[in-house]
Amino acid sequence: MPRIFDPKMHANILDRLQLEADLRGALDHKEFILFYQPIIDLKSHQLIGFEALVRWNHPKRGLIYPLEFIPLAEENGLIHIIGEWILRSPA
């Protein structure tokens, strides 16, 4: 069975490996940011809490949203470390 080298697939794999390596150092370099979104009761219009939204301020790629890095963190067991950081971060 012939094998075909796909440059795009290769580039995607290299990009993912680099992102994983960067993710491992992101906490040490203080690259995560928390944003707090208010939760409002629609009936009473009262503030009932806040939702913490984590973003990764990557030094080269800029702001990375969770959809891009959370699945990778889950696959590699880093999600627990990120979760602890979120819980320990001052509001």
C-alpha cells in the first residue's frame, strides 16, 4: 500500500507538538489570564455570581481561547494543573 506524505498534515502535527510544549511552560511564565463574567438573574436583574473564563496569552500567538488549548490540556493531564491555578488565583 503506497504512503503519501501530506505536508499540511505534517505542519499540523508540528504545530500541535509546539503548542503542547508551550502549554507546559505557560503556568511557569504566567501566561494565563482570568476574565470574570457576571451572571445575572433575568427575573430579578440581580447579580448572582461570576463565571471565570481562562485565556492563554501566548507570547507569539497572542490570546488563545480555551477551545484551542483545553482539549490538549485534557489529553496530556495538564488540565488539573490549570484548574488548580484557576482556583488559587485571586479574584
